Amino acid sequence: MKYVIFSDIHSNLEAYEAVLEEIAREKPDACYCCGDIVGYGADPAACINRTRQINPYIVAGNHDWGSVGLADIANFASNAKAAVLWTAGILGEEEKKYLKTLGLTRRNGFLVVHGSPNRPEEFNYIFGLNDAYPAFLKMQEDHCRICFIGHTHAPGILLEDMGHILFHPWPSVTLQSGKKYIINVGSVGQPRDGDPRASYCIYDTDSETVEIKRVGYDVKKAQDKMTKAGLPQFLAERLSLGK
Ligand code: ZN
């Protein structure tokens, strides 16, 4: 089977369309989304509608739930909070209803969550090896070998081997038996690893390979829409930096 997994679209329709074109070319058996369709960008409704059309197996992100009052946004950074409030104000009832239906985990041999498999409702971040420790522990308990996440907007591959946790050089990895993997698929609509191109991931269960891929899109167009919408300028500017 061939799966496409993507995450953190963040209302960036231009980036999303570029990734969806790649997905159409990849012809996967199924698509998974690690959440955060909305927040930050200018096209929340359009991104929700595109998601409903492709109908991936999807989980909620903190911005999805934050926009419909299901997650606390008190700890959001000020720009993120401004964007969530703007999003909440512009979404229609239908779109809000859809965001409210999203759950926290998907399982299909592998696991899909937004932030961490350990207490996914807390949307904890996995940046480094220490953050990954409770996540791998939870995977051990759940007999789960591979988990796909987003949330940090920085793609990467973490692996656990006999109790040792380390970073695997990305963009690709061949899965080995006895090891566990946490794959951060990066962000479609707001990458923060210094590469402004949209990020997504292919998981091929026949070859047992995972590959993170990138695709360029019309950043300027997405930025202009954000400026016109009155969204914080910082959020528009960071798109060209990928930071
Ligand atoms: Zn996000």
C-alpha cells in the first residue's frame, strides 16, 4: 500500500493545491492528515472544503479545535491567537461543524496524531530527543511501531532502537524490524525548517520506506491574500523564509 501523509495546511490554499497536485500524481491508496487545516492563513473555508473533497483519514490539530472552542487558545502566541480569532469569525456553521467532528488519533497499523501519541489532547510538541521519550514509551505500550505527526512544522525522522532514541537523517528511511519510528511530516502551509516549500510524506508499505517530499508554490499569492485579509504581517512574511 502507498499512503500520503500531510499536516499543518494552515489555511494556505496555494500550498495545499500544490501538494494536492503532487498527491494526484502519486496515486496513493489512502491519504492521512495530521491536523491543523486552519489557522494563520487567509483561506480557512476553502482549505476545509478541499479537505472534505479528498476526505483523508484526519485528526484534529490545536488550531482546528481552537477555532471552534474545543481547545484553549490562552497559551497561543499573540499572532497565532489573532489568526485563530479571525478564523473563528469568518468560518460558516458547516465548516465549524466539520472541525468539531475531528478526533485525536487514527490507527491503521501505524498511528497518526497531531503533536504526540502521548496524551494527544495536550498537543505536546516533539522537537528533540527528550520530548520523544514519553511518545516512544506510549507507542511501546500500544504496540505501535510507527507514528506520523506534525505540529512543529519541522520535518524529521526519530527512531528508537533498544531504548536509545536518535534522529535519523531525513528525507527518507527504510524501516527496520525491532525499531520504532516517529515521522514528522512537516507542514504544507507554514514550513519552519528554513525551506519555504510545502512538505508532505509518502509511506510505502511494500518497500517499507518513508520519504518526506517538498514542493514549491506561489508564496507571494498566499502572502498577498493574508495582507488583504488584515492578518498579522509577521505570519505572511515568515512564509518566504520558511521559518
Ligand atoms: Zn500547526
